[in-house]
Amino acid sequence: MSVGLAALPGADSGLEQFEALYRSCAGDLYAYVASLLRDRSAAEDVTALAFERAYRRRALFDLRRGSARSWLFAIARNAALDELRRRRRTAVLVGEIPDGEPAFEDDDEFAERRLLVRDGLASLEPREREVILLKFVGRLNNSELARVLGCSETAAGTRLHRAIERLREACNVTQ
């Protein structure tokens, strides 16, 4: 039994709740999709498609199965993977880090670390890259991460920990 997006607390109507969800997630969702697709134009299209799908299916949302944010990220993930399949590039989930704050672009040390992380992400397996992107670009908590990945929260935490360790190794960083 679904409770629908209208069951979310804090708003008078389903439309207001959906608008609040859009406002709270749009930037993070776009950054996540852009990091998967490495194509800003396609990321805009896929992000819009994800919100469209979520809006059409909002009555099926079940708050008992996770947050609206994780539900939306799962929809966006599927839409991005559909786009990659359409392009016949499913094996190339290269993690492009979205542009950061303009103020940091002049910082040479920041730019070096950014390149190091970008290269480290590119060296990871697609599943490892994806869990890191969902966590740090998508800003999902472990519960939301588990919902998007379709596993337990413990398994999501373990996958994240292992992926971070691999990224540290790739970047030659010790704790």
C-alpha cells in the first residue's frame, strides 16, 4: 500500500510538497546525473525527466520505504542508466566532478587535489564510483544510499567504505 507524496508532512497539498522536493533536491540531483553522464546538456534532460517521472508517479511514493529524496535519486539513477544504455556506454560511468565554487578555482592546491580526485574516481570500478558520487555529489545519507542501491543500510555503508578506501589508494592518500 502506498501513501503517496501527499502524505509527506509540512505542506498543504501534493503539489506544494513536490515543489519543496524539487527545491531541496534539484541541484544535487543535477550534479549527480552530470557526474554520471559527463554531458551537461544530457544531464539537464535526464534531471528534468526524473522529476517528470517522479511527478507522474508521486501517488506511488511510500514514505515507509524511504525518503522522497532517495526515491527521486533512484528514479534519476535509472533514467541516467537508460541514457547511458541508449548511448551504448554503460561501462563508462566516469565520474566527472561538477564545477565547484568559483572562488576556489584560483587556488592551485585545490585545483591539484581536484584533479587528483577526478583521476582517482576515473580509476575506480563503475560500482565504486557510483556509490561515492551518490554519497558526496548527491549528498545522500546512508539510509537513502541503501534505498537507491537496493541493498541494506549496512551493505551500503560497507560498499561506501570500500569505495573510499579504493579512492584513497588511487590518490595515494593515507589516513
